[in-house]
Amino acid sequence: MRQNYHPKPLFVERMKEILGKAEFGRYKKAIEKPVLKSLRANTLKISIEELKKKLEAKGWKIAQPFKENPEIFIVKGKYVDEKNACEENSGRKNFNNKITSRGMGGGNLDGGTNIEKTKKENLVDLEPGELGRALEHLLGYYYLQEIASMLPAIALNPKQNELVLDLCAAPGSKTTQMAAMMKNKGTIIANDSKLDRIKILASNLERCGVTNAIITRTDGIHLCRRMKEENFLFDKILVDAPCSGEGTIRSSKKTLLMWNINAVNGLSKVQKKLLESAMEILKPNGEIVYSTCTHAPEENEAVLDYVLNKFGSDIKIEKICLPVKCREGIKKWREKEYSVEVGKSCRIYPHVSDTEGFFIAKMRKLR
């Protein structure tokens, strides 16, 4: 039985304050829609062109929406013969009508597919789990990854032969992405603190053919402290920090049930320590990307403001260019005023970019 998921009043109040009441309505409609079916071509195992040919040979309709990042694919559906197209969509329409009448917003789960239009184009949705069951996925030719999740690695832009730290690496989406960007040259330290997540990380690295990563399992703050003691410094660091997950509501409605302000405030303290610790082991002129999949200013701009106050003129926030539309960081939240520099960070909203929600900031250590 489908469960109703409703945003908690405090969450609604905060999002209205961040976005404004009028824009909140557009945001609410956006999070009620399913996420786009996106994947990333794994160039460690196959070329972008060859993967596209293989997927199109399966009848999948592939779009590459970003010229500068052709490895990002959106699967818009699959072509079938006219008879099967009518049968599949009629069945899905009946099924969706039953379940969406109980769900959040009552929209059609298949994105409002028009049966008459589908008859003409013979395009239907992929079956549930079809992307994950495909041979090309099992062979590691592509990684199932939401578009917003790909952006932190794009912002960090690791190069061949660099020494990179992925401080909170599991399940490995960004580690495998960075390894592909580095063409398996150089070294990535991929760390996570939990054994069950480490197992998933190791499995994904193996499936994707990553050979330049070393997995470590320890608390991120403790790892940075040990690295600092050994004067072991990195060219680039990714801190994709654990967060309250407000940006993942489109794909995980349970986030609405689990959300609470105490978790937001508690995570903010951890995030500040993680970013501060990581900054200590960054080489001069090195770059660090801080990212979360949440909208909470306490977990985003407040964390940046903290490290700016801590390191002063030793660091600066840099503007970044991403392939999706994004808003600048918030400079004031309720009674808190942040450094104007936090405005260089990027807020990614579902109703603006048609992705999940994310926050990304890039910093450079000057000395």
C-alpha cells in the first residue's frame, strides 16, 4: 500500500523562507515528479559513442543534454512496436491511476505520458529496474547517477597524476567519476567510516574498472588528523558531506518522514569539523569542493562561513561553472549574516534545474 508522505510544517516554513512563498509552490510541484532517468558513461571501460550505440540498439531513446559533458545520458524511454506500446502504456496508465490517487499531489507517475502520442511515436517508459539489470550496467559500462550528484566532481575537475582525497566516498559514484576523469592515473584515497558502505564502495570500484583508488575505513576527521601529522597533503579534496538529504525528496519521499531540525543542527557541527580538517591537509594552491544534497543553510553557507572565519585570508571561495542552472549562495539566514564570499557557492533546486537538490562550493587554499 502506498504511503502518503507530507512535508513537516517546519520544513515547509523554512523552504518558504528560503525560496519565497510563490516560488515554493513551483518547488513543491517539482519534488512530486519522478527524477529523470540519468546515467554516466564510464569511459574507463567504453567510449561515450560506443555506449550510446549499444543503448540505442536496445531501443532506448538517449539524450545528451550537456555539450561540455557528453558522458551524461538521459534515458527518455524505449521504442517498441505499436501493439506493445499500446498494451504497455494502457497497463501503466491503469496502474498509475490507482496509486497516484493516494500519493502526494496526484500526478501521473509516468510523467503524464499521452497514450495517443505514444501510439504515434512508439515510445514507452523503461520497466522498473531495467536500467540496473542491463548487461551494460553489470559490466560497468555506465554508472546510474542522478545529474546533480555528478556536479561536485565536475566542479573539482581532478586531473591525471594528481593526488585526490574523497573523504566521504561510499557508495562510490563520485570516486568512479573522478577515476574516469583522471583516466586511472594519479591516486585517489577513497575513505568512508562504515564497513557496510565500504563493501559497496569496493564493489562499485571493481565493477567500473577503477585501479587508481586506495580504500580506507576510518572517521574522516581522524583520517585528516593522521595525514596532517605525517604532512601528507593533497592536490584536490572532495568533501561530499553526510547531510539531512533535503535535496533527495524527488527520489526518496521517506526523507520527508525522517527530516528533523535537530539532525540539521547536529550535522552542521560534523560538517564544519570535516571541512576544517580537510582544509588542513590541502596543498598550497590546492582545491577543495564541499557539497551536500540538502538546502539547509546551517549545513551549507554556515559551514563555509565557519571555515572562512577559521582560515581567513589563507583560503578563498571560487566561482564555478556548472552545466545546470543554479542560484548563488544565501548571504543571510534569519539572525545570521554570512560572508559575502558564500554567494559564490551554487544552490541547485529541483524546480530550476529539473534535478535533485544540491549545494556545491569550491575553495582554493592560497598558502
